[in-house]
Amino acid sequence: MYSLVLLNGGIGSRVAAGQPKQFIRVNGIPIIVYSLVAADAVDEIDEIIVNYPEGWREDVEKLVIDYAIKKPVTYVPAGATRHESVRNLLPHCKNEHIVLHETARPLISAADIRRLIADPHDNVSFMLPIPFTVAPVEPETGKVTGSLDRDKLRNVQLPQKYRKTDLAGAHEWAVREGVVFNEDGTLATVAGYDVYFIDGTDRNFKVTTPTDVRLAGFLLGGEDDDE
């Protein structure tokens, strides 16, 4: 069985909605609910571990009740960074296998999660080919410093799945080394664990800006409600 680790601690400052973006309604439904409902439909998941921004726990709990989420849910305060939040969530998982997702990606489906779980490898991420040219640069000087082969690069998405001991070990390594990552697939890889990828979809984007909110509303079948 799997534990769903659901990152939900951001405040969404770039959306500028006056509330954390996961509570913005898209087609009348708060963004966080889409991930909860998708996970709730996956038989292999038997618990949900979710974090929350300071002061918003009761709001998350109410949504879990209002939308009749059947899986048991554990609520954990958000860390100061995404990296810290993942590290803090892991000890609350009872299963050795986890699915890691974030509520800012509401276009995920139960079928997507099942496809991830079905992959034979333990540590796997959805990723997308990069359709445009990228280059390493020196931001301070504005100088281009080389070239990158985009065929060997991928846009990292969530959800991802891991053995809990592998991901926890990667975070322990990061503490020892004094480094912080903003994504766990690369963290686990640099820490010495094998991580694989499977192709994701361009629908599974991260809602970050007001334009993203409107696009999510369109793709989910209607207009967004929050202006």
C-alpha cells in the first residue's frame, strides 16, 4: 500500500488572491480538492498526509469533510521551505511506499496515479520533454556560458513515487551536507539513489499565476470563479 504525501503549504503570493492558492475555486471547487479526490479513488493509497499553511488547518479539515474524502488524513504544519515540508511529512507515513504530490497541480487524475504506481521501479517521477532551447547563463553578468542538449533534459513534474526509506535517506544526506533542493527527484539522485522517469502530460502544469488559474478552469471544463 501507498501513503499519499500531499504538499499544501504554499501561500501562493504570485497568484495574489488574498488567500493561499490551494483554496482558490476553479469551477466552483477549491484547487486542493482535485488532488484529494483523485487520491481518494486509488485503491492502492490507504492514507493521506497533508500539510497546511499556518492558520489554515481548520479550512483544510473542513474541505476533507465537505467533499467526503474517505481515506484517513493526517495534518502536518508546513515547513519554512518545500524541502523542509517534505522532510517533516515523511515520518507520518505508515507505509514504506509513498506517492508525493502537490495541490498546485490540480489536473492530475486517479488514472495518472495508478500509472505511476504500476511502474516497476521504486523511485519514479512524471517528466516531460523540453520543447524549447535552454542555455546555462551567468545571471549577474548576463553572459551565456555554454549549451545544453535538451534531448537529455526533462521538465520535472509531480506526482512522484518513492520508497520512504530512500527519500528519507536523501533528506538526511541533505541535512548532513547543508544543502536545500526545491524538488525531490534531483535530490534523491544527487544523494545516490536511483530515480527513473515516465512521460507525463502537458495538462499537468503547476498553477502559479492568475493565467494558470484561468487555464486550469478551462481544461477542467468551465470558467474559474475567482477574479
